[in-house]
Amino acid sequence: MSLAETPVESLSAEAAAAELERLARELAEHDQRYFQDDAPLISDGDYDALKHRNLAIEARFPELVRPDSPSRRVGAAVSEAFAAVPHGVPMLSLDNAFSAGDVEDFVRRVKRFLALDATPIRLTAEPKIDGLSASLTYVSGRLVRAATRGDGRVGEDVTANILTIADIPKTLLGDDIPDRIEIRGEVYIAHADFAAMNSAAEAAGERTYANPRNAAAGSLRQIDARVTASRPLRFFAYAWGETSAPLGATQTEALERLASFGFSTNPLSKTVTDVEGLLGAYQDLEARRSDLDYDIDGVVYKIDRLDWQERLGAVGRTPRWAIAHKFPAEQARTRLLGIDIQVGRTGALTPVAKLQPVTVGGVVVRNATLHNADEIARKDICVGDMVIVQRAGDVIPQIVGAVASERPASAEPYAFPTICPCELQTAVTQEMTGAGVLTVVRRCTGELACPYQKIEHLKHFVSRRAFDIEGLGEKQLAGFFQDDWISEPADIFRLAIKDAQSLKKLKDREGAGETSVKNLFAAIESRRTISLARFIFGLGIRHVGETTAQTLARGYGSAHAFLTAMDQVAAGDPTAIEDLDALDQIGTAVVEACKAFFGESHTRDLVQRLFDELTVLEAEAPRADTAVAGKTVVFTGALERLTRDEAKAQAERLGAKVASSVSKKTDIVVAGPGAGSKLKTAAELGVRILSEDEWIALIG
């Protein structure tokens, strides 16, 4: 049995650490494919299953939670075609539940976090509309801006298009309206309207859509608002972001207020008092799903009390107070024609199934991910097999398994390559953890000498969450790379100089005009000044995702301090390694990854050449108006009035740095019953030690 097949309850701590590393890496690759490259290789259901396994392991081994954990990420890229709109309150992504046990676990986690024990809690169950999320900002009751969700922090300005949707009020109804409020909900198309729209388009010889969700997304994100106005878009309101005045004490009251403002809210939403009520609502909606005039792909459960929602807060990419219970996936059968290999940014080889085209859930599927060699063996898949394909959430395809009884005599087992398909023909090795446990990952050993890895590093560098260089998309980047105009990140910022010195100008390249080249150079120049977090994330260090990059930026403050510290880490300086490891949620994997990355002279020179082209801003200063602002705090022992997660989140909101270990740089140790070695170390170093009550008194 491979590590990926081992049940969570059977994992040892060592095996769990290795599995979390695999999951972080695999999910990061799929996030990039889906959110940044628009080329997904994994289904919603498959993605959710990986994420669910990650969360289950983290729940069993909380001390092993990684700084690059998939539970800390959220995102979808912002298009170049629309202006960027920052969200005052992030639009987070929901965790998923797939079974009654998952729902029970959700309620249990909430009660444990809030220390409610036997206290009953009220929850809402709301249909999960399968459309496109939108945010509407009203000032003095008037709609002034509308945006898509984007990456959760920054969305796309679609105000002109939203104004064409009939059931979105341009002016809010009623007298008791907050001076400023941001309403959130889902733009969708009803089934009857979708059928009529597609029929009219087909008759006119125009493009038709595969399903209502795609139609809604395509319609809302039109450059010409007149096209949007011609589409039958509708809107359900279900949430809010920034608001100058509260909407009520509960989710139920808030939804009633939204309806009073003139919004459509879903009439099938209900309030329940226990898990049985949630599951009953799920079964009811699943039974009614086919009769509804709009698509739903699950049920969203939320804690009803808004003060409890605020206390629960969010962890990484998801709120603790809500979860989506997804419906089962649709399936179809088709023939597996072949298997291709794709090489990712970190050299990981991913097998991709080439399928005889088949329609699943109204969409034609030609490709599906097979994840890794172990997955192919576990599912006993041969080239030529009849396979079962599903599209969980009506989005991305996956292969469930082969139909063994229909295997043709010509079917051949797939031999996973031992040589990278790159031009270097470098060896492929099976990755091993530091403890000597083989993982499911096969990796090209060519590092940045491998052209596939080079180009993937460059794609990562210019991606939305990294340097976000408008006009330098995957196609343009591949062309520049092919022509040897760009081979490393620093080359991007020398592109204008190279163009001036070259006999063949960029404007003479096929499809490139003088205006587009001028705009590209302007976009590149605009990114010469970059935040420290984006700079770190853009480097593409293994295990350093967006959240970890932000942690490192806050921890070191400036690029000079960060690079100096990383050089010391690479040199094996014990103090520098201790300081890095002491940052909250920074563990051995990140320390070793930074050590390896900056310890390679070729890579370090590459970073220096890039740094010489840039102005890297210092990290944003934390809050300075609280009693613990700027202090480094360590929590140890069992807290009784607050949970550990709540205490840490609270400290960070107040401007403190939360560390995982005690050092001479620690300012405060908050010690509860059962505090052990950390308390002893704090006493030896003369660090200020507070009880939980003293901590609560200090922060007010």
C-alpha cells in the first residue's frame, strides 16, 4: 500500500509529515493550473478529496501543519481586461464536506473552538448556487461599484455590466440603510433562460455555452456591457463584506435585511438546530435539485450567530464558521487513448490522460489528470482501457477507474518514464522524505537547467499572485523563451534594452504591434517596485507559498534583511536557522527549502541579478496602537478561556508576531496548564511570562 492510500488513522507522525508534504506540493501545482494557467488537470471532486485528506491529517497531527498548507490558500486570477478592485474584506473560499461524518466534524470543530461543549447552536442551510460570485458596493444607498471575486483579495471591476442586471437594485429600498455596505451573492442564469439563449445563438450561428454557469461567467465578464445587457442574468444575495452598520445579530436576520433592501434571497434557505437538521436540508435539496430552475452543486452550512462567526474567524483561505456540503459528481465512460507527461515548476512529473472525447455534465472532456505513477497502479489503468470519467462540481475531469471487464487484448500497462522528456534527457528520481520514506512524486533532476522547469519558473514569476506583469502571458513568455530573449526573471526587466540593441525589434514579431510592445514595456517598468511578499513568492522557492511569503516578509521586514538571513541559513549559521524556524508556522520543510535554494550559487546569482533590477518595498508595519504591537508572542500549554487558534489569530490582529518557539527575541510567553519546555526556556532567558488571564487583561 502506498503512502497516498494509507488511511489517515493509520499514519504515523513521520508518514503524516511526508503525506502533508506531498499534498501541499500536488495541490499547489493544481492551484496554479486552475487559477493562473486556465488549464486544469484535476476535477473539483478530486481536488476536494486531496484537500479533505490534507485537512484530516492536519486535524490528527496539528503540530505538523505546514506553512504552505493548502488550507491557507484562496484564489482565482484577475483578468487583464478589467480594472482591479481590492476587497476591503477578503472573499474567502469554503471548505467542503462530502459525508455526514464531515458535517458532524464541522459542528464538533466549531463547538471545540468556541468551548461550547453541550451548548446547542443554530445553523443555516442555504442552497449553493452554481454561478459567478459578485460583490456590490452601495454608498448612501446607491450602487457605486461591482466586482468579481478574483483572487479573494482583488477582483475585477464589472460595474457597467452589473448595472444591466434587472434584479440587482440600483438604489436600496427602506430607510434604515447603512451609509456604506458591500453586498455579496451569485450571478446565475435560470435553466429556461439558458435554453432559450442557446437556441437563439444556435439559430444565428453564434457561440453556444456548455452549461448555465459558463454562460453566466462569460456574460458578466464581457468587455461590452451591451452584450451583458442582452443576457438573462439574475442574482441571489447571500452575504456581505464591509458595512458601516450591522445587519442584525444572526445570519437569518441579515438575510431578511438583504431582502428588505430589494434583493432576491433564496427562499429554500432554512435555519436548523443540529446536525440532523443540516442533513435533512441536504437530502431535501438533493431530491429537489432536478426540479429547480437553476443549478446548485451543494448546500452551504453557516453558524447563525454573527458574533460567533466573528470569533471563529478564518484559517488561511477558509472561514471556520461555514462549510459547503457538495453533491455527488456526474460520470461517463470513454476510451483512454494515451498518457502524456507534464513537467511542473519543481520538476514533478504529472501523467495526463488523453481521452476519446466524451460529454460529461454537458461539457466535452478530452484530458484528465492521473496524478502520479502510484495512482495509475492503484486504479489498474492501462492505455486502451475503457475508463469512467467524472466532473465533480461540473468543472474539472478526473478518471475514477478502469472497466476491467471491458479491457481489450491490445491494452498495455503504462511504464512511467525514468528519463525526463526535456531535451536534456535527465534522470527522473522518486522523491524521498528526510526520514527516508519514498513519496509518490517522481521528479526531474535537471533543476533550472531543465527547460520545462525554467519556463514554469518564469510563468510562476509573472503570475497574478507574484509579479503580475500585464501583457506577459503564457503565450508571450513561451515565445520570448524560445527565442532566447528571456531565460531568467532579470531578463524581463532588461527586455526594453535588448529590444533597442537588437536588429529584429519586438514590434516586428508576428502579432506584436508597436502599441502592444510599448504597453508591455510600461507594464514591466511598473513592476520594478514590488512588495517584499510578492518578491519572495515570485522567487518560486519550494514550500514557500503566498502565505509563507507573507510570514517571511513580516518576519524580516526588508529584502536586504531577508537575503542576508537566507545567505546565513544557506551557510548553516545556527542562529539564522533558529530565527527562521522560530517564525510561526515555519517548519523544517521551509528551512531546508530555503537552505537548498539559496545554497545553490547559480540560483543565488540569479536572485541577485533580479534584485539589482528592482526596488523592493519594506513589509507593511503591523499595528502600533495596542499593548502588544510589535511584540513576539509564544503560546504554550492548554489555554482555558481561548482556544490556541483563536488566541494566535487575536494576537496577530493586534499587531503582535506569533512564534512557535521561544528564543532570546521572544517578548512574551503565554503559559497555560501543562506548559513544558517552552516555559522552562522562557524562564531561563528572562522572557516575560503571563497566564491566560493576564494576557486577556493586557490586550483588553
